[in-house]
Amino acid sequence: MRPRVTAIVVAQNAAEALARTLPALEEQTRAPERRIFVSLESRDDTEEVLRAASPEVLVTLPERTSFGEAARAAVTQLAEIDEGDAARIEEFGTEGETPNDWIWLLAADNAPDPDALEELLDTTERNPSLEVTGPKVVRTDDPAVIVEYGESVTHTGVSVRLHQDSLDQGQFEHLSDVLGVGAGGMLVRRDTWDRLDGFDRGLDAVDDGLDFSVRTWLSGGRVLLSPRARVESLAEEAAGTARYGQRTRSLQRYRIRRTAQLHRQLVWAGRVEFFLSWLMLLPGALLRTLLHLLRKNPGRILPDLRAALTVFFLQTGVPSSRRQFRRTTQQPLNTVDQLLISPTEWRKMRANRRDEYRAASQHGRDRFNFITGGGGWLLIVAIIAAVALFFPLIGAGSLAGGALLPLSGTIGELWGTTGYGLRDTGGGIGVADPFNLVLAVFGSLTFWNPSFIIVLLWLLAIPVAAVGGWFLAARFTRSPWLRAFFGLVWMAAPPLHVALAEGRVTGVLVHLALPWLFFTCIAAARSWAAAAVCSLLALVVAASSPSLIPALAITWLLSVFIAGRGWVRLALTPVPTVVMFLPLLITQLNRGRPFAMFADPGMPVVSEPARGWNAATLFAEQPPHGWAQLFQTLGITWDPWIVLALLQVPLAVLALIGVFTRGWRVALVGLGTAALGYVTAGVAGGFAFATTGGVAVPLWIGPAQSFGFLGLLVAAGAGAVAIRGFRVPVTAVALLAIVALIVPVAPNQLTGTSPVAASDGRTLPALVDAQGRAAEQLGTLVITPTSADTLRVELIRGSGQKLNQFSTLETTNLVPTQADEQLANIAVGFLSAGASNPTAQLHELGIGFVLVENAPSGGGAIEQRLVTAMSTNEALSSAGQTAEYGTLFQVVNAAETPTDPDLAGALETTNWQHQLGRSMLIVQLAVLLFVILLALPTGGLESRVRASRALGRRHWEDLDRGRETFTEFGAVSQETVHVYADQPTGDHIDTEGDTRA
């Protein structure tokens, strides 16, 4: 009985592809008896092309129809044609006899070879039990490359194309039985199609042919490959429909495939397994979120959750698909186990892919090789300089002086000052500064002594700055000398050494973080890991110096604008910073002072900032640190600001040269950054949001100067690359000029002129420190005479004020609180000898000690009067006098906690006990954990291949592009490695997309 074949062609927006497919169908050596064309609603002339081919039937369907539904509609039309076909019944016998009809399914881009159908039918004749067979699908543009030849499933349910992107050399001709074949080009018995009711309606884009093949096996049929039948394809799955094609985005592809995988697993599962699998859909999606973060695929998180929710709420029609599956299944599922991909085979396939990735990742790996790239010598020089300049600090357990204080003594106390909780000793509750979180993270690194991290920061600041400058230069050039030049200049930058000399930990952190911020920002558009690290560094910079937020925001907007297709990664980098600053901003808005959010965190220190163009000379205060004294010692009458400006001329000249070279893009970005930083420094010095002792505290402009200087250095690097033969002498002059800038300030530790020194960790006398450690609520009233008629009054609890306990909510509060007024009245009352007995008030506030600090020269008289009066006050008893702290008094019968229940309750409220504090910490830490997991180097070979592929391309920041690659005394050529990326399939190790990289 001669078989009769009906060819079904499904097309949508495929007028161009049909120009190949339809003639190929006409040229078959064994022509199909009937042709049914299905035209889905299109934007081109697809329907007209199909109609011109004069098919027996042309079916038109809506745009969103799937391939399986289109084929089902065609078979329905075929049944209507056959219903009254008396000649067919006469030809094939009685009505009850099964006809030998076959259906050949073709997508619009499936152009078969002339003998394709003949070879498929030959396979059916030689295998009478065969019910489904599939051809070898090859690429249209390169027929020697196999697109798909057989499908199977791993034991975890991942569908895999058995042979893909392989050269067709006849090596697979021996294959026959296979678990499944693709829908495009499939030849299936018509009675099998009717018995199984076509493709599963829940699989509307992918895995439809695979699922149908599995159901064929389980219903007693057989699925084979036809190795000599070839069908060309554009390598697009479900290309005949709009469900899954060339325009489908990579993340959408992943969601569709993941949805199909989950649907298949539930449909094929037994009753108990189905229930357990259904319950684990959402928990499994959450676990896969962590996996995607570790694999540096955060874009797959939402598609994965959406796929799980879609299947969990049975939107793919799982119940009806299960009924269809059970109705036709005659054999248990384990009968096809031998056709599945075994764990051993799967490991081999993954190993082969890893070998491909490993070979591809070798490209460009030496670009950031620090040791062989000359960075080792730079690090040695930096370490020697650090040891020489900070030798007095070696062996210290903590530091204090200037703007620097020790940190809290335990991790619990350190983290207790984050989030939402106690913000001042008077019982004020509010949000913490984001800088407190930075201190908590850094202090946790030396958990045995959190203050020791500050010592390490001071000792390692110069080497870390040098390494940061070197790596940033490595983004721009391969020249070892220019990388060393970057590192040396950045570690000798005046803002760093001024911050180290004055104890400005915020300025040190910003200076060390900025090179890495720019380093990761450049790669953020191409790498999720780089974007995550960039967002964390932006948080550190913004938290340490909120006045830089406008400059960072402008830089971010420009980066997003020029990022191209990677703008989404860069667009998300401010999220951690926004999450951390939003509570503080809302609080300051409610207080009517939104700009107070930009106040400097940490201990407020009054200084006179450099203003106007002086801010561009890299010294933050007036007069410039150390230069006025140096000129006075040498008898020089020059204006030091002019000298500082002249010493930056060589660097500025190099930056201007860069604008007129091939590296003009880098030079312009650098000069724009420099202008942004210097303008910020010049403007910020005119604002004072915080106060201390009633004196306004201007913003510290050192971080903005570091920001601007980094931009100038980048622009100078572009000019240095261009001058080539004169590179070494010119950059050496610029380096020496920068080193000359720090001559008066760098040796401050050796000369003893720096206020920063080793500390025992105490900020109060030993007696108060000891009792304060045992009773954290015990208060010490500190009275400091600042002038002949002025007192500064401060209440400190526990063992003393720590750096992480300062809050801008307190320092920017210009209206005295009730507690402030009460403290002031107590201090003034002490001046009246014997007239005041504030015992009840002291007990109410929980004050156990009163410390009269040593007054400056202008307040000596009032200090003596205060001490004399307090010595006769019956509420106090003398506890001794020290040259370091002043005169100490102890409150008689002092209470360790305030007797005021409201104040005691407020002091006992921690950031975790308060409901708002818990919620805020949970949200903030969840965001940080998400970003940290994304930033961790756990992406494996896949992420490294993406990075190496990005390095193989030419980017705007590559100053060596278009020429040879620089070495120290010569040049080497560059090579580009091309990687073929497979389509993503479940957990299969791959790169996103299905195009050639």
C-alpha cells in the first residue's frame, strides 16, 4: 500500500524564507500528494506568497497561534477533505482499515533537499513499526553545519539537542532510535497524530516535538532518525510562528524554555511525584535565584520566577495535558530510560563545553596580570614608601586624633549603630548614616579589634592606592610604564596624604575606592559582576562623602547614555546607594532640611576650606597644609597657591594633548570628570550643614578633589600614550611635580606634626572607660570651656564617643532639644558655688561622671572657676585630674541607668528591637546580599569567557586600539578569538543568546 503524504507548511512573516522553501517542496523527487499551507497573521506578503503556490488548502489563523495549533488546524482541514472521499475508501479498503497516511511538518524556513521526503519514506518502509522520523537539519548559510539531529532529556529534565553546531562528516549515520526529533521536518503517521491528539497545547514554542516523540514511544510506537534526509534551516526554533523566533530576546527564550521544562516534568510525573514537584516549584525558583546570582545571570531571575508561577497556577494547562498523556500511555516512563542522556554522558557534554570555554578564556588573560605586567615593582615601591612614612604607627592597636576616633569595641556594638535606632545620648531615635554601615563592614574584617582596621587602612593606603591606579591604567593601555605612572601619581596625590595627616577616614576611603569605581564602571555594561562591584563601590564613595552624590549621579547618567545595549546593567548600579540613603533623605525632608543629607558623616571638625580656583590645587584647607610653614621657614614670600598650581602644569599639558589624539574620547571623559570634581570641590566648601559646639562645619572637599584629580590623570594618560617616544621623560617630570606637592605633608608622622597617633582605644579617663564598658547607659557629662564666656556641653554614654556613633541627624539639628537645654542648665548651675544641687537631674539623665576638659588658652579662667565651684558641690566628688583629659568628678550615688523611664526605654531600644529598624535592616541587608552574591567571582568559565570575549573587542577606552599592543620596549600583535555560543537550555552551561560571538 503506497503511502500518501500531506505536507503542512506553517509560515508567519516569512515571505523571504518561503522563496526557498516552496520551490524546494516542489522539486521533491517524491512529491507529497497534498499540500496544506497555514498562514499566520503577518506584517509582510507571507499569505500572498503561499496563495500563489496554489496549495490544496490555505488556512489563515491569528498572529499568536503556536506551531502545534497551526498543525492541528491543518489536520482538521485534512479530515474534512477526507470525510466524503469515497475514492479513498475504495482504494484502501473498508472504512475500518487504517490508511497509510503520513504528515510532513515544515516550518517556513525548512527548505528540504530534493530527496528529503524520499529518504524519510525509505526509513518508514524499512522499519514497519516506525511512527515518527526526523531529518538531519542543517544550516541554510552553511549546510555542512548541523543545526539539530535528534533530541533527548537529561535525568533532571533538561532538554538537549543531541548534535548541534557540529560539522556533518557522516559521523552520525549509524544513529537510529532516538528519544525525540524536532517539530520542523518531522514525518509522522497520521493515525499516530490523531491517537495522540497532536502536540501538547501547553508546549506552544519549544519541546513540542520532543514531548510528542516521548508520547509516541510510550504509546507503543517508535521514533527513528533518517540520516540521509536533509532539511536546511535558518537555525531558529519555532521559526514558523511569532512565539519563538529571531526577534525573541534571550531572556524571553530562557523563560519559554524553562516554562516548557517545568510543564513537561509535571505532565510526565506520577501522582505523588506530581504533587511534590508542584509544591517545590516556588521554593525551587527561590533557590535558583541564588544559583543565577552565583553564575552571574541575574537577568534570568525574573524569567525563572515567572516560569515557576505560570506552571504553579496551571496556566499551561497541566491537568488537561496530564489527562492526554495518561490516556495514550501504554508503557511506564522508565521504558525510555535507555534513550535518555545518562549522568555520565551529561558530564562529558559539560566537560567538552568547559574545554571550549577554557580555550576561549585564555585570550586576553594577561592584560590584568599584575605581577608580570610590572605591577610587582610598583607594589614594592609603594610598600617601602608606606613603611617609611608611617613607621610610628606600626604595632598600634587603634588610632585617634584629628577627625579620627576608635571604633566600638565589639561587633555587636558596631552593627548596633546601623539601621534605625538610638542616634544621640539624649534618647533621640532615627536612621543611621550609610557610612555607619561601611564602618560596620570594615570593622568586621578585624572582628577581634574593630579599630585595628583603621590602623591597617592607614598602613596600606599608599600600596592600595598604587594598585588601584595601576589597574585603572590597565583598562586604557598595555604599556607597563604608563601603568606604573598611574599608580605612582595616584599614591602620591595630595588629597590622600592630607586625609591621612588629618585623620579623615572618609577621604582615605574615597581616594582608594575611586580607581576601582571607574575600573568596574567601564566594564559594567558588559558584565553583571562588574556592575555589582561598581554599585558597591559607588555606595562606599557616596556614604563616605555624600557631597559627591551629584557628581556621581551625573557620571552615572552619562555612562548609561553611552553604554549601548548594556545600559540596563549600568542603570541598576545606583540601587544600593538609593536604598541606603532613602531613609535618611526622608527623615531630613520631614525636618525641612533635605540638603542636610549631604553633610559629612563621622566626627565634625571645623576647618576653613579652599575656595574658588584654589580648590583645584588639591589641598582642601586654607592655608594649604604645610606649605605656608615651609615658605615661612625658607623665607619665601610667594603665594603658595600659585606654586601648587604650577606643579600641576605638566599633568594638565598631557591632558590637553590627549584631546587632539586618537584617545580623544578618553581625554574628554577624563577632563569632564576633572571639571566635575573640581567644580564640586569649589562649590561644596561654601556649604555648612553640620555644627559642633555652635560652630558651623563646612563640607570637607578632599573627596571631590580626589574625584577631579583622577579625571585629570586619566586625560593625561591619553596624552602620554600619544607622545610615544617622549612618554617616559615627560611623564617622569609630571610625576616629580606631583611628588613635590606632598613634600610638606607626607612626612607628618615622622615629624610629629600630624594629630593622628597611636591610641589605647580610650576617649575618656580610665575610670570612666572601665565603668562605661560594664554599664553602657552610664553617662558622662563633658564640659569644655571654649572661650572666656562660652561652654560646650556634651553627654557621652558608655566607655566614650566612638567614630561609628556619630550621626548627621544630631550634627545637623540646629534646634536645641529639651535634653540639650537641660544639660546646659546643669553646666551653668555648676558655676554657682554651692547654690545648685542637681543630683536628681543627674540621676534622671543617668549621668555618673562629670568631666571638665582642659580649656584652650582663651578659656582658662572659666575652667578654673568651674572646677572650684564643682569641688564644693555636694552632688559631686572629685575623681582625679589628668593632663590628657582634664578634671573628673563622680556623681554621688550615681545610677547606672537613667531614672527617667522614657529615656531609659529609648536607650534600650536597639536597631533590631524597633519594628521599623528591623524592617529597614532586612531590606537594606537583603539588597546588599543580592549585590554581593552577584559580585562574588563565582561565575566560573562561562563568565570568564564573556569577559575575554569583551576584551577581544575594541572599546572606546582602549588607547592602544588601531595599533599594536604596547610592551615596555616593543610591541606585540593582538588576536581575536571567536566563540560559538549554543542556545541556552535549562541548566546547560552556555552563553546567552544563540548567535556567533
